Amino acid sequence: MPKTPSNYLFKLVQSLTKKERNEILHFIGNKKSATAQLFTAMKKCADTDSPFNEKKLIIKNLPVVKTNLQTTIEGFLMCIATTDSFLRNSFKKFELIRQLIDRGFYTQALQKWRN
């Protein structure tokens, strides 16, 4: 998986509602993990409408953590799909693409479509 740019990840966090942000914290599970720490820092900035600066964070292997957080958020967005049919897996991918398009991430949605 290619490196996740911080600006995309932060914009993705900003596009979530406060309720979704809180649910993602529960979705992550371990509150002491690096992924949870990164998400919490982004969540605080998004809640207060302040810019995010990753240089202030002390997280080892930050590129890996950012990729894990992106995967977690996208997994969460797929899980909020509301269908129960035999096409559930295909619909989950479609739901992720739809969610990305609705939030204005057209390039990333196109990448998911091609994969």
C-alpha cells in the first residue's frame, strides 16, 4: 500500500461527524496504540478546527501508523453499510467509494474503484 499523505488522512478525519469520530475510537479498540494516539490527535484538531501538525507527535513508524489508521477508517466506513444481501462484500467496497466521493475524495475513490 502506498504511503498515506497526512493532509488526506486529516481531511478524512475532518469529514467525519463527531459521532463517527467517537465510534471510530471504539472501533480501534486499544486506546494506547499508536493508531489510537494519532487518531486522537487528529480528532482534537478536527474538533477545534485547528491545523494538524504531525511533527509535534512522538510516534514511532509514523508512515505505517498512518496507513493503519487509513485502513481502520475505511474499514469503519464500509461497516456502516446498511444492506444484508449476498452481495454484501461488493456493496461494502461500493459504500466506501460512495462515502469517499460524498466527502470530496475523488482521486482516492477512483483508486479504490480500480483495485
